[in-house]
Amino acid sequence: TFNTVLRLRNTWGSAQPMQLFINEKLVIEGNSNAFTNPVIETGIVHCRALLEFLGLGMSSAGVLQVLRRPRRQDDVGIEHYSNANGPLAIVSPEHALLRWPGGVTEAEQALLSVCRAANKGLAHLTMSFAELPAEARLLEIASRAVPALVESYLYTPLGLSAPGRQITARRREHS
């Protein structure tokens, strides 16, 4: 949903009129930001939680790293899951970055964009967080890369299929 909304907002340029139908009945109307903004915020937080689940975070120097702090007793991480070979391993930054076809630098910046956005745009607002085209592009990359990492390092080793997409988008019909 995060990726779909980012791609749609990129094509719109500005908020669009919106109507939300459930069971073919109009239940909500307004502008698209009422839907897209919370989806983007939730997507950023969810991606960050998934990165931390995999064992990845951002250092104070702004570099992708294995989380330094030990997990709390009630935290769940990838290492709590096992297959026939034993517990799954925490994902190293090197392994996470090498999987991206766009290159290591772009991959690292995309994953770090999730951490920056969660830290500087959502957890507390600062002047250094602004919706910049470069950040939006990196978040769109991360919205695809993070689920791919979870699929590669959790679902595949467990012999499971990753969950399918929750929503689909279609082109707007012009009247």
C-alpha cells in the first residue's frame, strides 16, 4: 500500500478529489491527502520496524549498521525464527545492500531514508525534514526493497510464500 500510494502521489503532483467506496457505497469524500498522508506515515514506520526486525538500523553517523543495542526481552527479531539449519541470522548491511540492482550506494540511501523520515519527520518534527523529490524517490525504492529483504531473509528460508499485495491501483478514467 505504501509503494502504491507513493507512486500515485508522484503522478498527481498535488492533492486530488477523493471518494472512498465500500460495498459500492460512498462512505468518505475529501481530498486524497486524507488517505495518502497516513498511508505514507504508516509505511515509513512499518518499513523501519521491518528493518529493525531484520537487525538493521542507522548509526549516529548516518550509515546502515547492525543494531548496536541488544533486543529487549519482549522484542521479536529474525533470529527468533528457525528452519532445519537452525536460527535465522540477523541480516548484515552488506548482504542487504548487495541484493539491490541499482547499486550499493542507492540501496543504502534508500534504506536510510526510512530511518531519516521516521526520526526527523514522524517521531518528532524538525526543520531538516522536508518532502524533497530525492527523498521521495528513495522512499519509493525502500518501499519495494524492505519487503523484498523480508521475503529473502525470512519467508524464503522458512519455505513460506510472502503475503500478497493488499491493494491494487488502476488508472483514473477521465470524463
